[in-house]
Amino acid sequence: MNNPYLPVGATIREVVEESPTIRSFVLLPDEPVPFLTGQFLALTVPGVGEAPFTPSSSQYVTDRLELTVMRVGTVTEALHAMRPGDRVGVRGPFGTGYPLDAFRGRGVLVVGGGVGLAPLRSLLLTLRHDIERYRKVALRYGARTPADIIYRREVEEWRRDGRIDVAITVDRGDGEWTGRVGLVTTILQDTGIDPRDSVAVVCGPPVMMKFATFKLLDIGFPPAAIHLSMEKNMSCGFGKCGHCRLGTVYVCRDGPVLTYERVKDFREIWE
Amino acid sequence: MATYFIPTEEWEALVRALSRSARLYAPRAEGEDYRLEPAGDDSPPPPFSRYRAVQSLKAILFEPRFDVGGYLGGGDAAGPAGGGEAVVLGAKGCNIAALAVLDFALGADVPDPFYARNRERTLIVSSDCLDFKEVCFCTLVGGRPYPERGFDLNLSPVEGGFVVETGSPNGEAFVARFKDRFAPASPARLAARDAARAELTARLREHQRRLGYLWGAVSRELVERVFESPVWAEEAERCVECGACNFVCPTCHCFLLSDHGRERFRRLRNWDSCQYKGFARVGGGGSPRPALFERLRNRYDKKFVFCPAVIGVSGCTGCGRCVEACIGRIDMREVMKRLSGCK
Ligand code: SF4
Ligand code: FES
């Protein structure tokens, strides 16, 4: 019997400290776990439990998985205590992923906040893989402080090589920060991306998602062109356990990325 | 599908034979109630239950706590398999209505393999109600005190025996297997069945009317319209967050996976309750429904808005179990009545 409740084993190969509370884990699964960018996995810390994460690696890399995890609860706490060589489990992939076909030939404005850059990194790596398919790709990223910026070196590289138009802002600077200060909503205009024929992709903390969405609507993005990563409590991952219900959708099965058009009439979308 | 007639003695002999070849669940009378339990082959013939049992079919098809297997060397096989064919007697209209919800929730897309297996190997024999409990309100949510589809076999008592209706290929195969015991149902017997059904339905409707429950037809609009009503908070004051309403509900299907073991890692599937504070809480601690009244409202929203919209049937079957189970005496019929008064 094919048992969708059980994970395949994976070995942690590398742990990267991204910020005081965020670490990236490079996993070598015992068997390949192919996924489409935007789909998520349930990560098992043996004997402790599972939590859902969208991989931050490219969908074209299949021999290893990268997950970036903020320490916030029991499972992530236990995961942060793990070292290279330790064993975990992965189950999935679940959900539908970003509709890349619908992005083709259009501008893509990627808006991230904090650890929300993790799933977006997978998207950006996948977009960069054949960047010529898209009219223009821009990243607008906001973090609380400079220390909270994740993938800092990589984002710098992206900025330099110019395939993606990158701008970063922090809520609060420190002594060395010479970049922009302010909320990410302040840098969504004048990106050179025409909102009438482009898509926006948003991932970050709920409040940031909410205000970024309102700003994008303001600028002229249609509700159906705004793709939101919804964070909900999840257990099964494939539309059975009922935990992730939002209005008439199951976020695990129908999302986790849903257009604003799809969710705008539901309550509880920003909570 | 087709209708037949079987004399009472023949049916009882058949049940005795069945109890030797399959796991049999049958109602057992206990005071005014019936308990749906495994029946041994030496137990007396199960009574014909007048209305639904205390337990719903959910507990048989979707175990409260089930080991779905081990991982990372914890042994893969799920267990215990609890194997073999099963036959359930005594399901009622509201039980059968609940199957439509469970089948969709646990069986659609990627099915829960354990539910699918239980469903496959369980023959469901339902029967018409002959009476109703005070808490019954199936007729308010589009149901009837007799099943019309969704069973394998349905029994309607008539003079001298039962009219048997088949509702699935499995039911047909069952009748074919024991065809000597069945006769065609005469028009007179079918008419007697229909008359008894109409009489009970009318009596149940009269019961609702006397209690002032007239909200049935508008229930869905009702919950959508009264989202901001103060009634939710007032009713939730008596909720102690025990989850009993969810656990006794024949359609509630939410569950939580939990991990156990230090060396042999096992995973369990456990019934969960959307009334619990942590149900929808995310890793960071945020919750879309921090207040108890929001969770109470959520249960009605799932039953009366989500289920009709997504599954096409009511998520409430009107069985009244939650009314009986709630120690805070929160009565869904009353809640709906109060809500319908607040425009
Ligand atoms: S709710 Fe209806 S179908 Fe269920 S036991 Fe009561 S009368 Fe029978
Ligand atoms: S996580 Fe179980 S239904 Fe979505």
C-alpha cells in the first residue's frame, strides 16, 4: 500500500547559519524528492513531529534539498539542534507550486519579507534558470534589520549579475547599513514592471503580506495577478486532516500559493 | 436499484450466518438508546433499532486513534490491520448521509488509504427509522428518517419481514449470493413502506414545528449572513473546549498526526477538534481563531457553508449527537434558531 503518511529518510549534509534565528539545512534524501517550485514538503524530526516547509532550492536540483527554517516552535527548535549527519524525514511534495506557465512572457515582481525569502529563493533560482522566458524579474525584499537579511551573499551576487533587478530595505538600520530604510511597501513602485501585464509574488509575515497586497492593488496589479503564499496550520499535507482550511479551499492541496482573487472574499486570510 | 422482500426469520438466520463469516457490528439496546458494537456469533439476534445508535459509523470506518506506520527504521507496516470483511447493521438515514461527507473528506483526490480499505471491506446495511429521538432534526437539514441512497442494503420493516432495497453493486451481489431467501417486493409491501415513511416524516416535522425549529431551509445563508452576530460569543460562554461535539459528530473528520518513539518511530492519526485552541495555530504562534467563539462559529461555517459549497451536501446530518454530548448544553438547534432571529 502506498502510504502517504510516511516520510522517506534524509541525511542532513550541511547546516548554514543565516541569522540568529534562521538556519538553512541541506538534505540528501534517500530517494529523489522531485518538486515544482512553490510546492512544499513536510519535514519530520524523528519522534518529535512534522512541520511544513517550501524548499528554498531550485526545482532543477534533484539530488539534494535545501530548507530554510526559522526557530519558532517545537519541531523547528528540535531541528535547529540537529547537526550534519543526523537523520530526518521528508514527505511530499504537496500543493500546486507557482504557475510558471502563466508567468511566461510577463514581468514578475517578487516581494519578500524576512524568512519569506526562502520559498522565493527557489522561485528566483528557477526563474533565473531560463530568465529569457520572462520580460523582467525584480526582487523587492524587506527585513527587520540588516542582521535579519538571509542569503545575503547570494542576493548580492544576483544584484551584481543583473539578471534580476534587486532592491533591499530594512525597517531599522545599524551602524554599517548604507542601504534603504523603510517598509518593503515603499519600494514596490517604479520597478520598471508594468502592473497591467505582469504578476506579483508575495511571501512574508502576515502583516507584510497584507500591506504589500494592498499596495500592489493600488499600483494596478489585478487581484488575479497577485500570488500569495498562505501560511496555515498543516498536518496531513494532502487535503485530508482539515487543519489548513481557509474558506472553501484547503491551502495544502489548493495552494500553498493562491491568488488574491481566489482568497479575497474569505475571512481569516491575514491571520 | 432493486427491491426485495425477506421474511423476518430468514433475515435473522442470514445475520447469524453472517456473524460467522464476517466481523459484525450491530445495535444493542441499552435503555432508550442503542449502542453500535461488535456482535459475537453467540449473541441473540440484534434488535431492529428504532433510531440511530449512540455511535456513528465514523468510529468504525475511521478509527479514533490509528497507527499509520513507522519510519526511519520504525517498521513500516501500519497496524493493527483489524482485518477481514465487516458488516454493519442498524445504520440510519443520518448515518448514511454522513458517509457522503466522509467519503469526500477522506476519500477524494489522494485518499486516506486506511479509510478507503475500511470502506471497501465493510458492507453497510441501513434501515428506516421507526421513531425519533427528541434531538433528531434530519428533516431540517435536507435529510429524511430513512435512507434513499448511499447504503449497500436498506431494510424497511413491513408486515412479516422487511422490504430490502439494494443501493450498490455490493448490495446486489449480497442478495444474489443468498437469493433463495429473498422474494420480489410486492406493490402492496412497497406501498406499506412508503406510507410508514411518510407518516414518520410528518411526525418528525411536527416535532420540529412544536419546538419552533424552522430554520432548516435557510441554514447556509444563515451562517453566512450572521457572521458578526453576538450569539456566537454568548453561546460559546458555556463551551469548555472538550471537543465532544466533534468526536460524536458523524461527519467531523479532522485529524492530527502525532509522532512517537525514541528508537522505533511511529506515527499515529488521531481525531482532532477544531474547538481546541491549538487547532489552527501556526508555528510562529499566530492563530486565525484565537477566541473560543470564533472556533464555535468555525464549526458551523464548515458544516453549513464549506460542505454545501465544496461537497454539495450539508455537513450536518441532524442526528443530534452534539446536542446530547455537550456538557455546556449548547444546542445546535437553539443556536440556529437564535441566529435566524438576528437579521
Ligand atoms: S436524525 Fe433522522 S435519520 Fe437520524 S435517527 Fe433521528 S430520525 Fe432517524
Ligand atoms: S494540511 Fe491536512 S488538509 Fe491541509
